[in-house]
Amino acid sequence: MALLLILHDLGTPPAAAEEDFFYTFFGIAPDHWRVTPAASLVGTDLSPGYLLQHLRDTARRCGIKPRLLMVMPMPENVVSYGLTPEGEAWMRDMRD
């Protein structure tokens, strides 16, 4: 299973639209962890291109015009600073 980083700037959509967006997003990527309000990690077998298209379609259906959606694979040797212990554990679990 690949670990993908999604950077998302949705602007300032209505709360209901943002909730619908993330509900749908996390529906196809149930193994996820929201790192910050603008970044999520997902463990998935979906390709980055497919996931990006899904996110764009989902945003459109929710009435959101994102400022940024970026999907990229995470390398095995990621190092970080400030990641919570829960985040570190989640990443380890996704790699195992």
C-alpha cells in the first residue's frame, strides 16, 4: 500500500461543503490521518493521478473551488520534526 501526502487548500467553503468533501475523500481512502488542516496522509492502492481527479470531482460536486490540491507519494525515508507521536505511529503502521 502506498503512502500519499495530499496538500489541500479549499479556500473558505461553507462548513457543510467542507464536511461533505472530507467525508467523500476519506470514504475512498479509509486509512488516513489529517496532519494539519491543509495536509493529509493516506494509505491507499489508488494512484496519485486517480486520487487527484477524485478530489477535484468531489470538490466540484460539493461546490468547492480549491486553491490547491496536490497528491504525492511519500518516500520510505521520510524524516520530520514536530510530528505527533500518534502521527509517527500511524505512519509506521501504514508502512508495516
